[in-house]
Amino acid sequence: MAKIQMRTPLVEMDGDEMTRIIWKMIKTNLLEPYIELKTEYYDLGLPRRDETDDRITVEAAEAVKKYGVGVKCATITPNQQRMSEYSLKRMYKSPNGTIRAILDGTVFRAPITLPCLKPAVRNWKKPITIARHAYGDIYKCSEFRVPGPGKAEILFRDEAGNELFHETVFDFKCPGVLMGMYNKDDSIESFARACFNYALSTKQDLWFSTKDTISKKYDHRFKDIFEEIYEKDYKAKFEKAGLEYFYTLIDDAVARVIRSDGGFIWACKNYDGDVMSDMVATAFGSLAMMTSVLVSPDGNFEFEAAHGTVTKHYYKHLEGETTSTNSMATLFAWTGAINKRGELDDIPELCAFAKTLETASLATIEAGYMTKDLAQLAELEHIEVLSTEGFILKVRETFDKMRKN
Ligand code: NAP
Ligand code: MG
């Protein structure tokens, strides 16, 4: 069969460690044999970020803005230990943080679910998607270690130089810690719109929660903006689609989520979304089965796996041991991006390819072929644990059979 042709390139962001190895395996075995893959390649692996003083990350984000669709491999966020391991010039910021700050937008995380993988929460029947506001709050804060007694103040001066407010945050009598953080109405508005649009396009209810009872100005602003935009632009559309939007205090949302049967979108502020998505991923089975997509307000999409570079497996791989690392979330990042590219460029073959490849990978697992992490969770009679590459090759076998039929 002739290879599928692409029109516009995908922005391809390579990464680090075990996921970099998986990245190559997926391209070689599952994509390049079938698609004339057209990508604009950015190596976000740590060595290259160091060489370019992290300019490569900014360039990659700009490219996503230009082309509209990107796919990203997991990358190392350096810490002290990585500084010496890679002899880095500086402790670079999280690439995802940099990309999100440039693209703005909302991160939607949804688990890949399968009949043989039973969620830890028994009543969950459908996936729960977490929509995380990917801008501001503690991810863009200024924080300080307070050395000793003294007064911490917060001051806002408008453009004309008038002090609009000036308040004591705390009168320290001893050492401590201090933080200042912010968010912007326009970012919260685009967060709200992204959530309402995503709910309509995936036909799921939308829940939104913050701690507005405690944070009467900051969190309350989020609640008000969602409410205003919903009433003005989305209420009629939701009613027509038979969907529901509601706001509730985060404490109440947590309780409701656990009692629910799933199948909705839970919109969260930046930090809540970060933490809750790990909880939801684990309860659905494995972090290795969690997909993630960043949707920017001007309609750009960046797909990735929610997990990291799987360092422990990589070190084993370096010692020559056979690994059994799950490639599903990375594969779904690729299929998500290819499908979106197909939609935007009106190339139905690309969309069909992506969907069939997803179906083939799911069928492979349901047939009992999987990596070690899933073997511990799957409820099936016969299970064969495969290596990292073994699983990818098995998916290819299933995919080829499906294409013939
Ligand atoms: P991690 O890479 O997600 O791995 C944590 C553990 O989860 C692994 O040791 C493994 O458990 C399990 N796991 C995760 N993904 C798996 C997969 N695909 N297949 C099988 N098991 C999987 O998190 P981390 O070890 O905390 O972080 C490693 C590096 O990734 C760090 O340098 C961090 O900065 C980076 N990171 C990047 C991103 C991103 O780029 N989006 C996100 C998070 C972390 P077992 O060892 O028990 O098998
Ligand atoms: Mg997290």
C-alpha cells in the first residue's frame, strides 16, 4: 500500500531517557512504514537544551503556534542531581512550563481505559478528564525564604504610578517563607472557553471547582468568570446538547468525583489539576495510560504522555537489562497529533490511520499482550508480559492484520 501523504508538518519535540527510546521505536515501527511523515524536528533532550541555553524550547513552542499541532516526548526537568549528571550550565526551567507560558491554554488529561483494567474506584465506569488551567498561580510565582523578623508587604501600583493597594501580608517575628502569585482575567476566560468548548465537542458534562470560600477574591474571580461566560455564550448550547455545567467547592467536588461513575470533565486550577490528575491516573490503573493535550485559546494543540521519562527503566536499559516500559501514552500522543493534523488539513486517511492504530494497540492489550505495569493490573486469563520493543512490535502485527481486513 502507498504511504499516506501529509501536507503541513507536525511539530515534533523529542525528549529524554526511556521515552526518547520509545519515541524512536514508535516512529520506526508504527509510523514511518505507513506515513510519509512530515515533521519539523526540535530536540528538547537535555543536552540540546543546554547547548542552546534552552532557546530550542522557545523555538519549539513558537513552531506549535505557527503550525497548530505538536507532539512532545517527556523531558527531564533539571534539579540539583541532574545539574551534575549532565554537567549543565544552568538549572533550566521545566520545558512544559515554558511551552505552556508561551501557548497559554488548558491541559486536558484523560486515561486510556480498557475492559480488562478495572479502576481502583469500583463505581467508575467511564473516563474522567481533568482540565487543568495551565497558566500562572504557583507555577509563575515569586517566592522567598524569609531570613528572620521583618515585615512582608504587598503593593500594587497602576500604570500612572498610583498605589491602589498596599497591605501587610505578615509581620514576621521569626524566619519563614513568603510567596506572591497572580493570574489574569484573559487567561481565566480562555480557560473557561476551552473547557466549555471541549465539553461540547466531547459531549461530556463539565464540573468546575475552586476554594472560593477561603479565597474570596482570587478563587472567587475564577468562579465568577466561568459563570459569566457560561450564561452569556454557552448555556443555550449546553441545554441543546443535554449537557450540564456546574460549579462546586473543591472539597465537595472531590467527594462527588469518588462517588460518580465517570464520563465528565473536571476543570481545576493549575495546582489542583496537577495533583488531581495524578490521583485520577493512578486510580484508573497506571500513569503510563494517561494522555495529555494542551489546547491554546487560539486553537493550537500540543499532545504528550502525562508521565515522565521513566528514569528507573532507562538506567536498567543502560545496564543492558531488558525493559518492559509501557508506550501507550506516548503512542496516543502521536495518534492524537496525527488525527488533529488530518482534521485540520482535511486528510481523512490520516485520521483513519490514527484511529486504527489506537484500536490495534487496545486490542493487543485486551488479547493479553502487554507490558509489566499493566500485567499487574489486568484481569485476564492469559497474560504475556512483553518487553518495551516486543509490545510495539505486537501492536504492529495487530495493526497489519486489521489493515488487511
Ligand atoms: P516518571 O518518569 O513518570 O516515572 C515514575 C514511575 O512511574 C516509574 O519509575 C514507573 O514505575 C512508573 N511509570 C511511569 N511511566 C511509565 C511507563 N510508561 N511504563 C511503565 N511504568 C511507568 O516520573 P519520575 O521518575 O518522577 O520522573 C522522571 C523524570 O521525568 C524526571 O526527570 C522528571 O523531571 C521528568 N518528568 C517529565 C514530565 C514531562 O515531560 N511531561 C512529567 C513528569 C516528570 P516503576 O519504576 O515502579 O516501574
Ligand atoms: Mg503532577
